[in-house]
Amino acid sequence: MVRWETARMKESRLAKHKQKKRSKNVGARMVSSPSSHVFERHSLSILHSALDELEKGFSNLPPSVTPIKDKIKFEKIILEVAERLKDNYPYFHPLYAGQMLKPPHPIAMAAYMLSMWINPNNHALDGGRASSAMEKEAVAEIARMFRWETHVGHLTGGGTMANLEALWVASQLTPGKKIVASEQAHYTHSRISSVLGLKFESVPCDTRGKMNIDSLKKILTDNDVGTVVATIGTTATGSVDPLPQILELREQYGFRLHADAAYGGYFVLVDNLNPATRSSFDRLGEVDSIVIDPHKHGLQPYGCGCVIFRDPTVARFYKHDSPYTYFTSKDLHLGEISLECSRAGASAVGLWATQEFLPLIKEGEFSKSLGAGREAAVKLYGRLETDSRFITAFPPELDIVVWAPAARKVSEVSELSRLLFNEAARRNLHIALVKLPVEFFAHQMEKDWDTITCLRSVLMKPEHLGWTDRIWEILDAGVNAVMDDAKREKGMTTRKV
């Protein structure tokens, strides 16, 4: 028994030593924090008090709580859930700078969870009276970002459903007409067009990932385009289509203009955009419909999208008569202006609470947090651009940076990108791989491939600004390790030959 304890103690000391060494070597060191936790916990105690308050609203009812029959099993399964959820990248942490994943604000999580004791359904007022009112108020505040005081809109399960509704309404107004969007627009537009039985055409992009206006003009001359989709923040690079020029073409050709601002819409509040990008955001209120995703930059849990129409009369296309859905209220039901039926009222509750806490105003705390993400992207881009070990695409318009390790051939750059992706992850920095046209990179290299696999950093968390030095430290060590390994491998291959 003593020998076993001694062995276990030695094993424990060895494990701690390895962990300490690994932390030193792979960049696991944390920026100083007032807490040793990686998850916020204070909101849990507030949630408990809020639940007591909520219960008072139903104090006239006799108790009806169904007890948990097997608490031991309940706890075991929940702990197993916690164990299984460890099999994830740390999406919530500043060292995760890969995909478009941003943690919900604590107030959004608390409000969402609180509503679960009611579990409202915002398809009808009878299923979610309070949450339906919250949805209308929250959507109205989003609409005011674009200076729309009159509008019709609602929340959806995400950007795909929101864009589907926008294109469906467009098809009702311009029947038989084509939908066009840029080659860098989200693939959902071509797929939605197929689902709706609409013709679709992609518009080539320029070397900065924006819709090419000359190419759009050529497509418009056929006179069969009903709707142009302007992407306000592409998912790959964060590029913003040139809205002022597209609006000029609308005057000439009379098409319907939809803005897919699922990713970039909230940047209308930000004051540190470049002039060209700012000019597009300044005119967003002139489009016919807008999609924005609160579950991206709006600090909401998945899924929470939003579609808004400038002309409230388009609600007529949704009209239906459902005798089993609406019972008591003569007011507008959200189910009467949406294609989705059952919808989580919890999403509206979380969004409303967040916007009360962080109003959607310029120079407010929320807009400053977006500006911090953009500043972090500009800072990282500046370091990458001036370092000969890296090549960069165009400067970031929002908070996404696209870059790669430098090499002689496109194929070699692509391979080094994959290696650095893995090496950075080993050092606790998580970035993303993306395949893009070679033309996005002005760097001189042998173009043996038409597309280049490169790296993308989405610096959408406001905390990223304070972590850019740490991110750079890991990239610096990571790219050196990758290039040293590549040189050794090439040397071994040469000696063998």
C-alpha cells in the first residue's frame, strides 16, 4: 500500500512537471486575470434570485413541481454531459481566433435560461406574451441602427432562415426574376434560390473579395435580375460589397436590393472603419431588406438571426388563417409575419436583456467592443504584413485577417498553412484554414494552383485586443518551428537523392 502511494505521488509529480513544461513550451500561459476560472459564474447567483422573482408572478397557482425522481442518476448524466462537452475547442477564449464563434454575454445566457422555466413559443402571442413583446422591441432597436422607424421584421433560427425569407419576399415582388450575389457571398444564397425554384447567378469578385461592379453591370444588361444581394461582411474575409455603387445601379435597373449583413451589420455603429467601408455602412438604410445575426456579433446564444424589411406592407405575403393558433389577441402575431412557426421565445428574451444592458448606440460600450475587435485585426495585420515570414491578403475591413506563411509556390504556401494550423493548435492558439483565389494575394509566387489554402483569424471578441501580443508570440514560435521542420525535411530529401 505504501509502495503504491509512493508510486502514485511520483507519478503525480511527474505529471505536474510535464504539464509545467508543456505549458512553457506550447504557449498555454494565461494573461493575468482576477479569477482562476475560464467561465463567468457570478450570473448564476443572480439567476437564482431572478427565478425566485419570476415564481412570484404565479404565486396564485397551487404547487405543481414534479420532483426529480432519481437525483443521483440526474447528476451523473449532467456530469457526463460536462465531460463530453470538454471535447470542444475553447470557442469562448481569446486564444480561439478561428471561426466566427463568440460567447454570449452573461446577461444573454442568464435571461435565456430564466425564460426556460416558462419556455415561451413566439409563434403566437398566446404562446409567449411577454417574449413576443420583447422580440418586437428588440427588433425595432436593431432596425433603428439603420434609421428605420417603420419596418416589419422578426427573429429567426439563424441567418440561413432569415435570408430565405428575404429572398422569398423578393420572389413574390419580382416573380420569375433572377437572384445574383457575389462569388464570395455565403453559399446559402445559391442553395436557397434552388429551394425556392429561383434562377441564381454568381458575380465575380475583385482582388479584395468584393463584388465586381463591372461584372454586375454586364449581368444586369440582360434585364432578368430581380434581386441583388450585397454582402456586408463575407464569411471568408469580412469584405464589404461596394453598396454606394450598387445603389447607383439600382436607380438605373430597378432591381430589389437585399443586404446580407449577417456578419457585419452591427459595424454600422463602429467609428474606426476605413472610409470606403464606412460609405457602405452609411447607406445601409437604403436597401430593401437586411439580415443580421445577433448570434454572431450581437452576443446571443445560437440560434438567433433577424430579418427586417423597410416596407412593412410586405407582411401581406405572409398572411394566413390558422384557427388553432390564435385565440385571444387581436394584435399582430409574430407568426403572421414569419415563415417559421414555432420559434424560441428565449432568444427574444436574451436579446432584449442584452440590448437593455448594452444599447445599440454609437460610442456606447457595445459599439466600442466591436471597434476593439477591429483594432485587434488591424494590429495583427500590421505585424504580419511587415514580417517576411508571412504573406497577407488585403487589409481587414472588419475584424477578419487572412494570411499565410511565405513560400515560393502556392502549393508550398498551402502546405505550410496546414502545418502552422496544427502547430498553433498544439500551442493552444486556434485559427482557421480557408481556401481562396490566389489573386487575393499580391505576393509574388509560382502559381502552380488556382486556389490557395491560407489562414484566417477572426478577432471578434473584444478581449482579443488585449491578447494580440500573446497571439503574436505563439505565431512567431509556431512559424519558426514549422519552417525549421520544413528545412530539415527538405535537407533529408536532398541527401537521399
